[in-house]
Amino acid sequence: MHTALTSFGAIAGSVITFAFGIWPQSLTILLVAMAIDYMTGVAAAIKEKQGLSSVIGGWGLAKKGLTLFVILLAHQIDILLGSGNMTMGGAIFFYLANELLSVVENCGRIGLPVPERISQVIEVLRTRKQDKD
């Protein structure tokens, strides 16, 4: 059992390294934001008495998974072009801005105030995203 677990860990680590190269802090923050967005979305649905839907929840998780595939693709483009992590970094920040905006919206739906500093950071990310659109 121990050998199988170790082998699984090694394989998982290899796949993650292939997919994303080095693991930037921005990717960790994105994953945390995705988890918080999902949890606050569930909380908002419960508070608003909308009920929980496995279809809506599954679609939300699928979108988050597809987001990670786009970031994987961006990393592969960086390798192809020799551009460091520029494409992947841009993709991560794009999706991070979307996740943070969704978290703030969900917090508003459940009546949870958002700290001013987080609101300021989100506004900066929103502005950067609009400048690129």
C-alpha cells in the first residue's frame, strides 16, 4: 500500500510539473479563490432558498476544471514560444480577477462584508482586465 501511494504521488507530481511547470504563487491563489467562490456560491444559494442543484454545482466545478486546462494550454504556449511564464501568468490573472469578483458578489448575496483592502485589489484587477479587453 505504501509503495502504491508513493508511486501515485510521484505520478501526480510529474503530471502537475508537466502541466504547469513551476508552481507560481498566483496559481495557488487562484485555486484558493476557486474553492472560496464555490463555497460562497453554495452558501448564497442556501441563504436565498434556491436549493442546491447537482447540475448547477457540477457545471460550476466543470468550468473551474476547464479553467485549469486553459492555464495548462497557456503554459504549453509559453514553452513553445520561449516566453517564460508570460502567457500562463496572464491567463492566471484573468481567471483570478473573475473568481475574486464572483466571491465578492457571493459575499454580497449572503450579507458578508468584504474587507476594504480585498475590494481595492479586486478593483485593480478589474481595471487591468478591462484595459486588456
